[in-house]
Amino acid sequence: MDCKKKILGLTALSMIFSGGNFVSMDIPQSVYAAAKTPRFTVEKANDYIQAHKSEVNSRWYPTYHIAAPYGWVNDPNGFSYFNGEYHFFYQHYPYESKWGPMHWGHVVSKDLAHWKHLPVALAPDQKYDVDYTGGCFSGSGIEKDGKLYLIYTAHHETMSGKRTETQALAVSSDGIHFEKSKKNPIIKVPKGNDFSAVDFRDPKVWEHDGKYYLVVGTKTTDKPSLGEIMLFESDNLEKWTYRGIAAKSDSVENGFMWECPNFAEVDGRDVLILSPMIFADGQESHKVVYTIGEMNYETGKLSHGDYDLLDYGFDFYAPQVMQAPDGRCIMIGWMDNWDIPIYDSKSGDGWACMMTVPRELHIKDGKIISTPVKELESLRQTETRYQNLNLNQETQLDGIHGSVGELLLDVDTKASQSFQIKLRSSAKEETILSYDNGIFKVDRYKSGVGPGGMSEVQLAPSDKLKMQIFLDKSSVEVFLNDGEAVISTRIYPDESSQDIVFIPNGNLKIDNVAFYTLDKGLE
Ligand code: FRU
């Protein structure tokens, strides 16, 4: 690998990243200078959303995936269980469909399938969490003694570009209204030269043996830097002790900054999930990886294996996990990505970006497998099913079409080593799923008006291919072989492109195919 080329690549991307997101604000100096009272409050955000939500164009707006009622969304935050409900928050700029000073949007669900919007939970209204720009950056949530605790990154950025990141706490008794702690910021970057004092964000909290632990993403001070995870410990969620670097990237290929660390227990193993800025050869950036290992709570170090991808699609970043009351590890990701200009922001539709469906994580043969949570079956309405089909020409099946639905397919890949399925198809558009001798691809070059591109994954050898596909107007999520691989992709087709077409290359032997129309899951 040409080292120079790689480092140049990193510089360019980090510039695009900071230029494209964190400092994209265009606030007139007069407004900034006059801002004695908070420019942003929860009340202002909620009033604005109420006044504007009817302007949202529904053509690509999801029906059962989480999105904001109005405005911009990025990372999942504060995913937790409190008072008998799943609470899910998200990075949110309610005033426009582009990134701006971050608020926390909020939805709630009893069953992980039907979600209801709640008022905005946090606004950047304190001097530690906003200046010229900044905001309540990503963080997590946990229940303690009948209260819901949110710990987030207070990102403070002056007009001259001086950035400070600290961690702050907000607490709620009713799960709706949150009060920021008077002790904020509760964690400042510890003294030392091992890590950056500027990139220090995205706390993920969990409980272990009666104590609380928290990981924060950071990077070394080397040039180029390497991603790192810092570990903190607490008895009460307010006073934290720095325990050290729990894990560190061993090469630039594994990320120059690790964002949104998640620590989870999956089937008795410890799993670290990371959103590295740059992964692999410098070409693929903003991927999500995991590594399986063992946390030594005495030394504060995680011993772990290799890194693997959690999703092979274009649109998957910054996922957050939570431990459900029944012990399952459940994950929701942001179904968009910083690397490609986000089409929602250009569409003029009044909203931008959405989440994936909730996925359940397990470990099989040393790898994470992720499957849609069982509860999503409660969205199923009408069923159309066919069995033992042998197709030898392009075929559409009665009852199997649409822009919203769930498609299940079992294909005999011994008899059919190569085939295609076109989704959201019409004379002018198509999103092509293809299988060819173990290689599965999703091609969105002709999907509609959004960005093109092709995602692919090499599957383990098998005589069967099982697909579970979720369609929701502007998204396609494909789960392969019960979670062996997942591909998540946003698409922007015309509303009239509704066909689903099966295209054999020779013979297509389908053991089972079922299509479900789905209930509206987002209110
Ligand atoms: C990841 C991220 C986080 C940060 C947030 C800001 O997408 O950059 O590191 O907290 O977005 O919105």
C-alpha cells in the first residue's frame, strides 16, 4: 500500500468531514454576538416542529423506520428501556434537513415495532454544549433508581474553530422531560498525552457487577492518529474515574478516530462495536466494525480478535446497542453515511435521514450475526405466498410488489447459481439484487435520483440462500442467511416504480417466497 497516498486520502476526508458536518453552520456574526439568551431551547425546537411537520413530503418518508417528524437526523442515542418502554433518541437538527447544532429527538415504543414521536429531549442551551456551533452530541442512556439518565458529549465550538468536547448528564423522572445536571460537564478529558483533547466523544454507558462503566471514542496524538477507546468507572453515574485505554487501533487502516463506541454482552462474550473514521485501505471510510473479546475489569483492558464489518451496505453508521430486559442485545443504526452527499438534504422534502430496523445480535461460529427483531412480525398485514417455483423466464408474481413491505425468499442455489431480483422496478428504474456463485450484490445505479453504487458480500458456501428484505419507500435492507450478512441502502425511486421482478439465469428454483404488506409503525 502506498503510504503517502493513504495519508493524503485521510487528510482530504477529515477535511471533508469537519467541513461537511461540524462546521457547516452559517450563522451571521450579528446573531452570534447577540445570542445572550440561548439560541436553542427544547421549547423552541418543539414549537418549530409542530408548526412545520405538515410540510414534510411523504414520497420517501418511512412508514415504519424511525425518522424525525421534521428536519435532520443522524446517530442513534440513548437507546434504553425505562418504565416498560423502549426509549430511543437521535442526533437531531429540527430547523432544516441538514446537520446543525445538535438536539436529541426522541421516540418511544412498547414493542420495538411501533414507535411514537415524543418532544425533543435535549437542546444545546448551556454554555458548555454550544457556542458558535456544537451541540448535544451523541451519547447513551440507562435507567437507575426509577430515573432515566442520559450521558452525552457537550461539543463546544467557537467561531474561531476552537473545539472542546466534554461529557454531560441529563436526568428524567418521567422519561420525557430532562434536566441537565448542575455538575456538568461531569467528565473532562483526563490529563495525559496519549489521546486527543479535542476528539473525545460519544459515551456509551453500561452496568457490570453493581458498577457503571462508560467508553468514549478518541484518538492518539500521533500524525496520522489512531482511534482509541477510553474507559471510565462510576458508582453513581455522576462522578467518574478514568481507568485507561481499553482498546486502541493498531493501524491507520483500522481508523484514525473511533466514533460511537458500543460495548455489549452478546451470548456471554464482550463485543466492542466501533464507527471508525476510515476503515480498511483508506478508500472505504465510515464503516462499522466489531471485535469480539473479553473485558478485564481489573486492568480495564479489552483483549479481542480481528475486526469485521457489521453491515455491507452504503448506508449504515454509528449504531447503538441496548440490552433488552430479556437479555437480547438489540441494535439500531443510522441508515445513512457521511461519505456520500445525503440526497434527503437536497430533496426539499423537509426531513433527512432515517434509522435501520432494530436488529438482534448473536454470535455464530465466531462472527456476529444480525437479524431483524422478531417483534417486527407484528407489522405484517396481508400475506402472499408461493412455494416450489421453477422459473425460467422473467416473472412477476401476483400480490408481490410495492414500495413498503417485507419479502422472504428461500432459493435453492445448487439448482440456481446465478439470478437477479429487481426491486422498485419500472421501465426507467430498478434496484438490482444479484446472486452469482456465492457473491451477493445490491446495485443502486438505476435506483432513481439519489447516488449510485454497488455493495457486495461474499457468502459462505451453501446450497441455500435465505433472504429477508425490508422495503420502506426510500430504503432497502437485505438480511442474508439468517444474519450472516446485511446490506442496508437508501434509494430514491419514483413512487410509481413498484414492481418486483424475478430474473433467472437458466433456472430459478425458489422453495418459498412470501410478501407481507406492513402496518404503519411510526406515528
Ligand atoms: C458520528 C458523529 C459523532 C458525533 C455526532 C455529531 O456520526 O460524528 O461522533 O457525536 O455524529 O452529530
